[in-house]
Amino acid sequence: MRIIVALLAAVSAAAMAADPPALKTPNDVVAGAPAKDWVAIPAGDLLQIELADGRKVVLQLATQFAPVHVANIKALARAGWWDGAKIYRVQDNYVVQWGNNESDKPLPAGVVAKPPAEYSRSLKGLTVVPLGFPDAYAPAVGFSGGWPMAYDLKDESANLTHCYGMVGVGRDLSPDTGTGGELYAVIGHAPRHLDRNIAVVGRVISGFEAMTALPRGTEALGFYKDRSSDVPIKSAKLVSDLSPDAQPRFEYLAGDSFAEYVHLRANRHDAFYIRPAGGVDVCNVGVPVRAVPAPAK
């Protein structure tokens, strides 16, 4: 009996001394995801904004959720609408906004002056990856084509959510819906109360620090009081219109790897965490996006 107890004690001591098994983390999933689970973002859906100091911010446009507004944005970019425009509003924990706010510049040909209210769309035609956890603002939330979204099975509607980095269209009071000439990006805690009230047209996927680190405006709603504080924009161009060598390329995570990533984000599989959360907010998942090198010549 003493021998058995001593043996068990030795085994127990050895087990305690051994390193605990490593937990798989969301970062591990991203790093190990096979090529088939990475989806290329078309160059025609990317808008590159270059600031006067040379820094570049890349937006992905959500054509499937706001086709008219996105078509306007593409037409505006090709017409040089934002060349020489300004970032004129930076509201702490809320949004950064840019455009030609005080310009009487006429809209270019082909731009729809009064787009429809593309605040939601039909759920039909979308492949949905449900998040599986309750949401405070919608009956259900999940992802479609790499986009965070809310949806309602009863009225078969879907809408993009105002998560960090998402881009929306500035507008006046209803019935104005905005043309797409004034845009904002979320730089703080997700203002989900804006969902289904404004057209969400995309998200920032690269270079966002050039906007998030800007000085905050001191006037109401974060507007700059001194207009010399406005941040000049050199240009905004569709990536597909750049020379092939100058085109940045990006992919987003999808497939089984993304499903596993969401599961681990919800359960906080990481040695740092003591207790699993057992849930996650749609805006806290963060769809992984990565830059990819240009193909070899």
C-alpha cells in the first residue's frame, strides 16, 4: 500500500512539474489557416486614400450591401472628388469624417444625387455564418462574405454593423441619404445605435492609424475649430485604377478556419485568461484581414 501511495505521489509530482498542454489561440488559427480559407478582395472593391504626408489608408467597399452608394463612391474617386479634400472631424471614441464639407463643387457625372436608403438589404442571396450569441441591437448577428452583420429571419433583412473601422456615409436629416461624398469611419466603441439609420459602405483594412491617431476636434461633434487643423487628403483612388505594381492586395479569413477562429474568440482560449467568456460580441470578433505580396513576375 505504501509503495502504491509513493508511486501515485511520484506520478502526481511529475504531472505537476510537466508543462500544461498549450492552448490553441485565435492567432494560432490565423497563422495556420490553409490557403483555401483565405479569400482575395477584388482590387475594384478597394479605395486607397493618400494623405498629404504620404500615409495611405485602404478601404474595402461593401458593394453587396449598398450598391448605389458604392457606385457613387467609385464614380467620385475616378472624378478626383477627394483630391484636396480634408479630414475635418475627429470625435473621440466615435468617428473620423472627411470630404468636401464646405465645398460647392458640383457632383461628377454619373453620381446619383439622391440614392435610396441603403440602410439594410434583403437576407436572400447572402451566405450567413451565425455568431450564435445574443445581440443587444438585432434578433441575430453573424458574418457574410467577411462582413459583420445583423439580420432578422422574420422580415428577411440584413444590415452591416457599426463596428470599429466600419465606414458610413455622412448625411443630413432624413429624407437625405448622403451621396457618398462625405464619409466617416468608426474609431471608438461600436456605435451600434447607428445601424439601419445610415448607409454603411465598407471598412478600413489598412493604415487606419493615420486616422485614429489624429488630434481630436474641440468643437461640438468633434469638428476642428481652427480650419488649419484639417488634415489634407492628397488623393483617393480605386486600387484597380492604379498601376499593377502599385496595387496593394488583401485577403480575409473564411471557411472552417474562420468558424474555429470565432469559437476561440468566444471562449478566450489563451493562457492569459482564467475564465472563458462563453460568448463574444459581433464587433469583438474582428474578421482577420492580411496583406499579400504581389505575384512574382
